[in-house]
Amino acid sequence: MHVSLRLNSFYSFHNASLWTPNLRTLVEASLRVIPEFLLPEEEKSLLEEVEPHMKRLRYEKSHWDNAIHLYREREQKKWLPSNEAVLQRIRYHFGNSAFYYLYIYILIYIYICIFFNILRNESFALDTHHITYVHILDLHKDGVIKPHIDSSRYCGDVITGVSLLSDCVMRLRHKDRKDELVVDLLLPRRSLYRLGEISRYEFTHEVLANNESKFNGRTIVKDRRISIICRDLPKRENILQGQIEMKPIPEI
């Protein structure tokens, strides 16, 4: 079974004295990092499926919302059965209650080879409606993801993904106190991360470039990184607020 390891190993709060106990508790509750979520052979299988498509795309220098530099991306709906099982394992891992959490783990343990509701299962509640396309983001070793909050028009309350090929440091900054309330997440290769609730809406997130990629004073070398990202559907009222122009993402 996977266990979410917190604070001491994978979270680092800057300026600890500036965090109120309540805010820190809310942020901690909204974040998860699970190391070694993928087995090496599962990572290999995912890469074998996505690499042929990614290699046909060129690295882009700027994103439609200026949030990413040196990246290529696409979306995919249909997956090989073995990889779909891994994707499903992400989706409901983080339930709404201790009972559900235990229940899901029991199901995973018993039915791992036949139960296909398990990558989305790691992060969303049972009644969540998911975006059927999975987002694949390939970040060059010299690429960066700049501070941003994903638009609520295009995804809902939870963003979750796995990191392939490389470790990295994800930094969260409070949208109104960006230089004071900062928390770093260490995302090891093959780990699962989850942003939800307050960390999803009140904090920007970014992936640090190598010249500042440190975690608790330790340099974390970021190589080329592919993230496989699952999202839930945006709330209807957010969809109806209007639309903005965005570059279509290649899909199959």
C-alpha cells in the first residue's frame, strides 16, 4: 500500500513564523506527495505509450497563458489497458472520509489486477466527474513552469499527476502574499502529487528551474520531466463565465 509522507520529507514551509496554525493546517490537508507511486515498469510502460507522440512535437518557448517555457503537451483519451489501470489508480486515492480511504485501499490491495477504478482513484472523491482526456506535459530540462493558478473554467477543485523521468521542486506561493507564504514540495521521480482546495485556488504553483531548484538547502537537479495529469470537471458556473482563446492541444 502507498502511504502519503508529509512535512518532514516532502514539504518545506518558508517563513514559518508568518503562517497561522489554521492556514498551515488547511494547506497541509490539501496537499499530498506519495513517493514511488509508480513501479519502474509502470513508468516504462507509460513512457513507451506517450513518447512516440511527444517526439513528433517541438518544444514551445511560450504557453498561451505565458505560464510555461520550453515544453510540449498533448491530451490523450484512450490508453492501453495496463496504463489505464495505472491512471485509474491516481483518481480516487484521496477520499472524503477515513472509511472511504480504508475501503479504497482494501479494494486496491485485493483487486489490483482486475479493478480499473484505481491513478484517478488516488486523488478524487467517488462522486467526482473527471475530464476524460489526460493531460501530458513534457518539460525540457531547461524548461520552467512559471507561477500560475489553473483557470477554474477548465478544471475543477483537484489537480493530480505523476512525475516521470526526473525529480523536481514545485513551489506554492500565496496569491496575495507571494514572497511571505511559500511552501516547497519535493516531487521525486515516479511520485504522485495532489493539489486541491486551498492549495488549488489560493496559491500559485510553479516548477523551479535548475538555477534555483533547491529543497531544504539541497540541490535537486531537474532533467527532462513528463507529467501525466488528471483533473476533475470545472463547476458549471465557472464554465458559463466566458471563454478565452487558447491554443488547441494535440490529441489522439
